[in-house]
Amino acid sequence: MSGPARGAEPPGAIDEQSASQAVRSMFNSIAPRYDLLNHVLSANVDRLWWRRAARSFFHILRQPDAAVVDMCCGTGDMTLALLRLRPPDSRPVVALDFAESMLARARQKFSSAEFSPYGTIAIEADALHMPIDNGSVDLVTSAFGFRNLANYQAGLKEIHRVLRPGGELGILDFNQPEGVIGRLYQFYFHRILPRVGRLLSGSAASYRYLPRSVQRFPAPEAMQAMIRDCGFRDVTWTPYTFAIAGLYRAVKA
């Protein structure tokens, strides 16, 4: 393959539409065990990643009137990390995902005693066609969901569309580390993770897709170049936990 991939390519997908449908079906099917699997397979390090990423945007989150969107929110853990840094009576965080079963579990979390149900607005929608006005948002985040979009460039352009000038982007996602850590990571991702995923979720195919999707995702240098090409400035990538994951940040020019 020459150049960065256009987007996710699950088995059987022949174009962007079929890729999107396959990803939606996959996440709906694994939703009941999704949280358990994430925490078991990451040894709970994923919780630290969400919190660290959210703290990076505290300067925006502390503003009660800031408009915040968590795109591809899944079961809502990144949304909760953002909510924990919001002042009382702040503008609700918009949590958006196109997998109905994932969003249903997110809504259950949002209605817990710790969080007012009025602190979020959960919307079932495609991240490539967000039902949000142009230039109306101060911050868009996405944690481990952007990698599953059918078209990465289209996703970045859609984020650019909804952000105000000076608004910020935060994409937290997996990476392929190098060296000894990289070799251990490859062994775990390709040999261990699919087997554990099959035992806990009953879906081996979904957890074979995960390492393939990480392989297909652009490396940090290519991803940063793509973000700049889509109209962003001050583009950075901060590695987390031996570069297993990392946070992309950028500002709408």
C-alpha cells in the first residue's frame, strides 16, 4: 500500500459504505462485553489514558460555556473523563456514536448518580456526517474510535467543519511501537488478544480486526501531516505508555 490508508477496512468491505456498515455491526455485537474486554486486555491502563487525554484540554473544559463533542464515544468512558473536569452547570458534552448498542451503554453510565443526566447529550450519528452546525464547537475528542472511520481524511475535515477558528482537536488512539516493546506488542496483539477476546466475547473476528486496524492506521508522522493538510495548525503527537497509544492534538487554523 502506498501512502496512508483512506480508512478502516474490515473483512469483506469493498468500499467506504460497506466498511462503515461492517464496523457498526461489529461494535453492536461486542457491546455487552466491550468494557470488560477493554479493561482486562489493557490491564486498566486505558483508564489512565482517558484521564490524561482529558486533562490536556482542561483549559477548555473549565469554561462552562465551552461546546465539547466526544466523537465515536463508544460506551462513554472518554466522555466521562471530560465530564469530571467540567464545572457545575456547564454546557452539556455531546457524546456521539453510530453503534446503537454502544451508545445505549454510554447512556446508562451518564445517568449514574455521579453524573447528572443533563450533563450530556447522547446522539446516534455518523462521525463523517455530524448533526452539528459549522464553526460551533470548541473541542472535539475521539478516543480509540477515529481509527475505525471509513475515511480518515473525511473525518478530519468533518471535525474541522464543526470547530470554531481556534477550536481544538484531540484524537487518542493506538500506535505500533518499535524495538523490543514493538515485538512484544505485536506478539500480544496478534496471538494473545484475539484468543482472550474470543473467550470473553465469543467474537474472535472482532479481536482479529483490532490489530489489523492498528497496522492500517497511519504512523504518527503521516497522521500529523494529514491533520495539517486538513487545515489544522500546532499539530502534535504525545506517546502514552511506551508509545502503545498516543494523543494527537491540533488547533483549527
